[in-house]
Amino acid sequence: MTAESDACAVAHGAFDPDVDERTLVAVFASPVARYLLSYAADLGYRTVLFEPDAARATDVPTACDIRTVLPEIDKTADVVVTDHHRAELGVVLRDALARDPRWVGVLGNPRHEGPHVAALTGLGVAAGEIARVHRPVGLNIGSRKPAEIAIAVLAGLLADRNGKPGGFEF
């Protein structure tokens, strides 16, 4: 088969199942986290919500693993912090970075320095480790709604996993 016919076969549903293991850890329950976890499961990710306050872990996709303590994280894990206003932000990021995930990011407005920088600096985290935290996250598609933000984040993660820049350049 040629590359073109391979692409056509994929478009018609004929493809090899993913052989790479993927885990998405959404940190903190939020409307974006709900969509992120739902869509990620459709993309073949093992999904985990880390929410230290169990009372906030409502309206979560049924296939999602819910944890009140930070789960095991390894090189298969993409960690997305969906609420940068939480008091636990620095500690959660410090502990997640120490577990060496494949990718870590925090949602937030790119026009302002993320509060994670001061939080991690205050905890004595080295600048090189802080620089591993991506912000903003996702593709720049002008997202304003939680579902759109989740799509942009997942598209960015897929592009990164596939070594592609995202966007319309091939």
C-alpha cells in the first residue's frame, strides 16, 4: 500500500490499534477536565482525574479513574492542570514533575506569567524543572468554551506525541 492509500484506509476505519500506552492525568475537577477526560478516553488514553477534594469530583466520565492522592505517573503520562487557582498547585506540580511524566502543562492565559512559576520557585524547585511545565497548552484555535479548550489541548498533545507542530502545516 502507498502512503496515500494507507491514509484513505484510516479515514474509512481500517487502522492498527495504538500500540503505545497513553495516560492522561487531569489535575483538579473542572468543566474542562470533564471534557478532556471524556475525549481522551475516545483517543485511547487511560484517563485519571486527580482531585484531592473528593467532594469536587462530580460529573466525571464513568471510565475515568478518580484519585484523591496523586497517582503513579510515568513516561506514558501527560499531566494537565485544569485549574491554576488552586492552593495545591505548587505541591501537585512539584510532585508530578518528580515522577517524570512525558509532558506537563497548566491551563491559563498566555499573556500573564502562570502562578505555577512563583509556587514552584517558593518550594525550591529548580528553574530547569519549572521550565518543563508547558503554558499555555494546546493549539491556538481561539478556544473559549470548556469543550473547545479540551479539544485544543488534546490536539496539541497528539501533535507533540507524533512529533508534529500542529496547525495546517504538513
